[in-house]
Amino acid sequence: MKIGVLSGGGDAPGLNAVIRAVTRTAVLKYGWEVLGINDGFEGLLTPIKTRPLTPWNTRGILFLGGTILGTTNRGNPFAIKSIVGGKEIVTDESWTVVNNIKELGLGALIVIGGDGSLKIGHKLHELGVPITGVPKTIDNDLSATHVTFGFQTAVDTATDALDKLHTTAESHQRVIVLEVMGRYAGWIALQAGIAGGADVILIPEIPYSTEKVAEKLLERKKAGSKSSIVIVAEGAKPAGGDMAVRETAADGYVLRLGGLGEIVGDQICKSTDLEVRVTVLGHLQRGGSPCPYDRLLATRYGSAAVELIAQDKLGEMVSFQPPEIKSVPIERVISDLKLVDPEGDLVKTAEAIGVNFGR
Ligand code: F6P
């Protein structure tokens, strides 16, 4: 038996821990061969880009950020973009992938990815490719799993940034706005915001009013607070307004969000007399060593993905349903995003301790 493994979409801390666990479980427990596919699904187009993985050549990667296999969030084989005669054309090369997988002799392919890569995995599965999935994204926005690996490390990084921003904000009597990632979900902003003592948290699930944010900050100043911290999720938007989009594809698909921190900073400047600075945390949230929680989760996911293959549970994705790792059909995972409940316990707890969500 030979299996393949690839990482697709944006990287997340813990990818290497999954790759290591897949390799060790497949080789040491089952005696299978493992082939790493380089650069996500792109590695399954022609020319094929693979490398054999063994417990030996995956030593020392448990604590490494990134992915030794490389990844891309633009290589969808069902819609490959190229420029012909100065014009962009889109072609479906999924059959090349299906045929190359057959040629490689893969009995199964493990796709480590977020909603985009798992959607591709699901479509390949419908074309007859034996797929199992591992949920990955710092955004934690995949339904059907309690948590994705990479998220906790991103929350740690954002919380650490808030700890640092508190001290400089206090020294200079400023408002500091921190913009964090998360696409359409506010999990990173919400959890880091609570853990890092933010005064205002803006998330996509709760459209904000600039007046309410300004009111909160002025109230704090009046009560004697020297500084305030505002954390904004990149996908948050004002009530009746739009998200801050940086890049859109020709078909309207939003490729990149970003810029809301500056917008909110300007809005606070205009509606108060407070001095404001803005920090964008960006890809620091995706880089670096995974925290122990993510190493453990990634190891459990990687090993469980191999067990799914051994049990012939193809078309399934491993899912953390505390305290156990179980599995769910991949199609269930990709059908809807997991968003913050605006009336849920976390938001209510934050509001109870005085955090403002701009509402
Ligand atoms: O999905 C993970 C993520 O980091 C999002 O939080 C963010 O919006 C996006 O990827 C950034 O993508 P890129 O690496 O292409 O800038």
C-alpha cells in the first residue's frame, strides 16, 4: 500500500506535525509507503512533484512552522488559470490529477487543508479518488470539528501582541488598534481579545457602530484609563457597510481581506480627541513553531487520518469531538462555515466583563 499526503491552502502551525504523524503511523504501524506531494494540488499536475517520506526524513519537524511539502492557495486543478494571447483563460485539469494519482499507484490521498482544499478533495473523491481529510486553518472556521490545528498558536501570537501593545499604549496614553486575520470568522479576534484584555473587539459576526466604539473609548478616558486596546478581525464591517477587501478575482471571489485596522483607526481619530496607532499582525499569525496544543492535535489528526484509510473510511475527514478524534463526511464539513455566535457564551462573557463589540 502506498499513500500520498499534501498540504493545501494557506499554511498553519502544525502542518509538519501532521505530516510526521501520517508518515510514522503509516510506516511504523502499517508498513505502508508514504509519498509527499509538493506544493499542494499543483504537485499532482504534470510534471508531478513528489518525494518519499520516511520516519527518518521527517525527523526534527514536529516543532517547525510552515510545511516541508510547500503549499499554495491558488492551485485549484478544477480551475487552472493561465494567460493565452494576453487573455486569462481557466481550464479544468482535474483529470490530469486523477490520472497522475493512478500512475503514482496511490491507494489513498490525505488532504490537509481548509475549506478550499477540502472542497477540491471532495470533488476529486467524487471522481473516484480515495481521499481522507485533515482540517487545517488558523481561522478555526470549519464546521464539524471542535477546533482546527494552527488556531491556538495564532491566538497565542495575537495575545502576545496585545500584551506588548498594552505596555506601549499605556506609556503614551494612546488607543492602539490591532488587526488580526480570520477571514469571515471572528474567532482569533474574540479569543485573543478576551485573553489579552482588549477593551473593544470587532468581529464579522457583529456589525459595529463607530459611535459605540468612540463612546466606549471616551468613557474609559473619562473614568481615568490612560490607554485602550481595540482588536479588529480583518473581516469585520460597520453596520450597513462593507468588508475591507484588498484583492478580488475576476469572478468576484475575495482573494484577500485587509486594511480594516487603518479604517477603524481613522474613524476613532475623527470621532474622538484620542491619539491612535494601528498595528497589523499579518502573517506572524501563521508562522513559527506550533504551540504544544497544536502539536498534540496535529499529531492526533495525522495518525487518525491514516486509521481512516486502514478502516476504509474514505471520503471522510478527521474531526475533534472532545475528548475523541472521530470522523465526518468531507462534504458535511465544507457545506457551512463555523462562525461566532453573537449571542453565545464567549461574547456574553466578554460583554459581562465590559468588553465592547461596537453594538
Ligand atoms: O485562511 C487563512 C488566512 O491566513 C486568513 O486568515 C487570511 O485572510 C488569509 O489566509 C491570507 O491569505 P494570504 O496568505 O494569501 O495573504
